[in-house]
Amino acid sequence: MKKGVLFSLILVLITLIIFSILILQRETVSFERKQLSLNQQLKDMDYAYNSIERSLHILADIATKRAIVSSLNYIVENGTFFGNNKTEENLKELVWNGTLNGEEISFMENNTLNKTIKDLEYFYTLEPRKYNVSIGIHPENISITLGDAFHILFNTTVEVNISKKGVASLSRKLKILERISICNFEDPFYLINITEGKGSRGIKKSKYISNFTELILSGSGDGWCYGEITNNIHSAEPERKIFFNKTINSNVDNFCGVIFENNLTQINTTYLKVSSVSNLTSYIGSTLLLSGEKGKVWNISNFLKHVENSWYANSTEGPSFFDRFEGKNYCSYCNGKDFGLETFVDKNYLLWLGISVGKDYSNIAHLYSNRTFGTDIGLNVSSTGVSAFKYFRIDSNSFGQYFE
């Protein structure tokens, strides 16, 4: 009898111990599950913050690009430029409010930074996240400036707060800095001031800014001469070509210039000549520029491609992208930096558009618009027409720097 009672008590005790262990294990598992869930929710909130940060960079980029297009459309439709130093202010107004001087611009509808930030906040309140999100940007702290000749900088500081009841609260400040290329946007200065609204031109950065020209040799001569180098004495249009031979044994006065190795002074010549130079057979067919004044010869094939393609190069003299919105033919935004842009005018194209051409003006766009008379370099640009002049003029204070 006593043994039976003892065994019963032992059995009950063992049962209680096992039950206690099971309860403890259950609570431990429950705690670990809650901890894992909390950790996962914290990670999710961190991911959400990173996603918001990436989204803000994208939204700033898109809003700024749409503001640029809206500004171009506004200028074209109204036929008037922005006022002095109004471009930064107008772009900021467009980016944030979608208005210009209080007037709503349809292209900015639903794409202002103010609107898209509210949409972003609302998105994170929905299932499954259910976060409380606030994204704080003060419009007055937004800066839209020129980063260089070919880029705009959008700059601001944002405070992002994310919280969820029973989980956590995150609050961080971040800097939004977007570098936005202006390439392929239309040039309003060229459209209105050069072509009188008849011909547009997208801004394309030149492929040859760092190597417009190649200095080949130095010699002696008189004046400037530009043309394709040839060794064919019977070449067509010799006045547009530079003749090369080791010796000169015939009259080549009809050529633009002559390069030779032996200085035969007994031949009475009036062409621009450069003598005592290296063999140039490898340059036959290349376009050269001879400077008798400086006694140098350049391969300018890259420069001609730059001109023919209507590309742009940075400059301290040409109007910057913002100046072009304001109709200026000089760089007021440069402040000693080469934020300006230079490009060339094709006068034959202007004639084709039915525009009266300033035939003696520089072919550099901002100088042409200012009616600045050009400095000729080996080209007959005193009249117009396809057969009368080709390509460009180079003026000493602009692209002349590439021929020093």
C-alpha cells in the first residue's frame, strides 16, 4: 500500500516536471519568435528607409528634368526669355509647385516634388507596411545650380521619419545631391536668337574637347591656310587644298598652301609655304591648318567634325545653359569658371531657313548674335552660299585658344 502511494507521488512529480519543461519551452519558443519577428520588422523598416532615400534621388532627378522641359516650352510658346537671373528661381518654383510666376504649368502636373513626396508617404501607410512616414523638405533649402557647363546640380537636405506602433521609430537626415546632364535638351538661345524660331538644336557635348587639334610640325610662312593635304598636282579645287611634296619643281600658286622639304626660294610663289619639315605622306587626305604667322601646322580633322555635327564645348565666354534661358549672349553665371557653352553657326543653313545672314560676322554662335566681325583663318567667308564658304571662322578670343 505504501509503495503504491509512493509510486503515485513519484509519477505525479515527474508529470509536473515534464509539464513545467513543456511550458518553459513553449514560452522560450514564443519569445524567440517574437524576437525574430521584431528583428525582421526592424530590418523591414531599415529597408523602407533605404528605398525612400533611393526614391527621393529619382524623384528629384525627374522633377528637375521636367522643369527644364517646361521652361523650354514656356519660352517657345511665349516667345520671351526669363528675366535676368531668374532661371534658378523659376526652376525651383517648377520643381516644387509646378508653377511659373504662380501660373500652373500642365507638363508638371502630378510630377512636382511636393506632390510625389506626399504620394511616397501615403504608399508606406498601406498594407503590409502600415508605417507612419513623414518626409520633410523645406522648399527654401532647395538649390538648383550649374555644376559645370554640361550639368545641373539639385541639392537639398531631407529629414525622414519612419515609425510603427510597438516596433520602433527611425529618424534620419540625408543629403540629396543629383547631377543632371543637360545634353539633348534644346538650346533656347540658338532657337530664338540665331534661327528666329525656325530651327532647333539639341545640346550635344563635343567628343573632341580634349583633342580638337593635333600640332604636326613647325615651319615658316605667311598668313593662314586651311584645306585637305594632297600630293596630286592636278587636284580639283586646288585653292581649297594644301599641296605636299618633298621638292617643289613646278608652279603651285593655285593651291591654298604648300609644304615641302627643300626650300627652293628661286621659284616665285605667292602661296602660303612651310618648308624643312618631316615627311607627311601619312597625312595625305587629312585636313590641315597652316599658320604662317606662328609657323605651325595642325591636323584639324577632329575640329571640323565638331563643327559639322553642331556640337558644344565649354567656355568662359559663351552663355551658360542658364544664360540661354535668359537670352544672354555672354556668361553671367561663369564667375571665372568655364560654365559657358560655345557652338558654331552654319550660315548656309540659316540661308536655307530664309534668314538674313550677317555674312561678315563670326560663325561662333554667341559672337554672331552680337554682330561681332569674325577673324578669317584660311577661308573665304566674305559671302554666302554653298560654294562660297565652308565650316567656320575662328576668333582669337574664343576657339583661337586651340591653335596656339
